[in-house]
Amino acid sequence: MPVYAYTALDAGGRTKKGGIEAGSVAAARQKLRDDGVFPVEIAESSESRNRDAGTGKGGGLFKRVGLQELSVMTRQLATLIGAGLPLVPSLSALAPQIRNQFLRATVVRIREEVNEGNSFTVALSHFPEIFPQFYINMARAGEASGTLNLVLERLADFQEKQQEMRSKIRTALAYPVFMFVVGSGVLLFLVTFVVPNITNIFSEMHQTLPAITVFLIVVSGFLKSFWWILALVLAIGIAGARSAIKKTEGGRNFWDKLKLNFPLLGTLNRKIAVARFARTLGTLLQSSVPLLAALDIARNVVDNLLVANEIKRVAKDVEEGQSLSAPLARNQFFPPIAVEMIAVGEQSGNVEKMLFKVADAYEKEVESNIVMITSLLEPVMILVMGGVVGFIVVSILLPIFEMNQLVR
């Protein structure tokens, strides 16, 4: 249903502004009257139009909600509820503070659903494109235990940790990616513009050229005339690979296996998966989510089908009465140190704390590994680009040296 922005007067004559969900302007006006306020102006809000654009009636641009935006919204809602404000007034106060228009419209719709008698969890479940199952299950546990503000704070902490980890990875990779793009551009310019102008001199002299010079001329000519074919083939190949990975189980299995076994990056991906699993499971258990339900949610967070299948087998063993650490110890993806820490946590009754310690330890290892890998990438890229430039220089200079020897 559309969301209408309204200006109204309450019983005391004070101006009140907000948003309300209704099937029409008349229905919105009647809802406001039922709530004891007198509408002065009602119009369909831009939030409603943007929401429609994000839900299939338009483009999907407004449907995107970043992890940081969701984290800020969750933190603000936790603060409002923790200050003693009821849920509906908290959502009403929160909506105007949200910059993302689609998220703001969603909060307005959630408020309306809660106001109509639905639980907060049920309202959240109507927007799975924004609130993942992990978020909804934690909110459900918070509602059931009466500690929704604490659970929302934990959710915000979790999201901030995930965002921090992603930011560190992106920051570490920014410089090598920049070097690769600039270096590739420079090499392409040399091969397609500089080299042809120089090699034209050799062609006019009808001199027998060295093999590497001939190879360079052929490559240069091909790139200059048919670069668009190469770009098209590369784009189709990338699109086809992405489609196979996303839409076929075999493609996803192959890609996830490659991520875990690739030199250097394989170890890094394993540590990222362990850190995500431990932090997610710890956060869920801390919020009183049952272990089996928490394992089912956590396996969908690791972003690797092979690891997720192993966690599914762990959950089956736990369901049959085994402890958490026992099936994890038989698992090929979880390091012995992490398993031992979880086992100690089970014995002491502090599994959640140990899971957080595991997550902290492996997140630090991920950060140090990224620094190490990027420090290795930079000299490797410099060597590769230097080698290509050296090959071009030698290919051009060899015929010139031969010409000088003939003149002598």
C-alpha cells in the first residue's frame, strides 16, 4: 500500500506531521480521524514512490540498503527503546532520521504494521530484502525475552564488526587494484599507440626482423584493430562465469572449492569463514536463540557452500545429542585451536564468550594476512609490468642494433 505524508492537528490544536500507510487518500484521512487527529494536508510521499520502484514497480535502485545504513538504524532504534520509549513512538521518531529513502519508507510500513497489532518480528519478516533471517531471529528472541533494546545493540555491534572487516579488506586491496588499472592502461597505450609508430620505420626499411619484434608487431596490430573483440569476449566470459556460479550448484561448488584451495587466498578465505561463523553463532546464542536454529542461520552467513554443508552436518550431530565441539573437531574446515577454545567454552558454560574470542582472533589474523598478501602483490605487479615494458624495449632496440651493425 502507498505511504502518505500528512499534516494534522491533534486534540490540543498542535501541528503533527508524519506518514501513514493506506489504500487511498480517503482511507488515510479516515485512519487519522480514528487516531484522534484532524488531517489538514495529505499527499502520497516520495518514500512510497521510491518503495514501489524498489519492489518491482520500477527500477531496483531504491531497494539497496547498505550494511552501514542498517547498522545505524538498528543502533538508533536500540537507543530509543532503551531510553524507555515504546516501540511505535520509537519507530515514528526514527523514520525522519533515516537518509535512505527506501529504508525510511520500510520503517514507516513496519511502524504501521506494529500499530495495527502485528509483532515487530512479523513486520520485519515482510521485508526479507532488507532484514536477513539472522536479523529477524535475533529480534524474535529479543521480543520473547523482553530485551529487544539489548538484542538490537548486539545486532548493531555485529553489523559494525562485519562492516569494519569489509572496509579493511577493501582498503588493503585499493592500492594494488589502482596499480593494476593504471599499469594496464599504460601498457595498452604503449602497445596500441607508441609501438606501431616506431615499428612502421622497420616496415619501410624491408629489413628482416627478430622473432620477438615480429611477435610484438602482430600483438600490437591485433590489439589496435580488434581490441573491442577482446573486450567483448572478456565481458561475455565474466558474465557467463558469474551466471554459472550464481545459478548452478556445480558452478557454485567449483568456485567455493577454488576459494578455499587457492594459494595464499585459500587460507585467508578459510579464516574469514571461521570468523564469520564464530561471531554469528556467538551473537545468536547470546541473544537466547536455540543452538540448532543458530547453526542453521550461521551456515548461511559463511558465504561458502562447502563450509555451509559441513556446518549442516555438525547441526545434525548436535541434534542427535553430541556437543558442538565434537563434530567440529571432525570437520576439515575448522582449525584445531578454534575447536579447542569452543570445547573449553562448553566445559565452563561460556560458549558465547569463547566464540567471540575465536572471532576476534581470526579477524586479526585475516587483517595481518591481507597486509602480507598486498605487500607481496605490489612488488609482483611491479616486476610483471617491468618485464612487459622490458620486453617491448628489447623488441624495439634489437632491430636498431642490427641496423647499426650493418652500417658498420
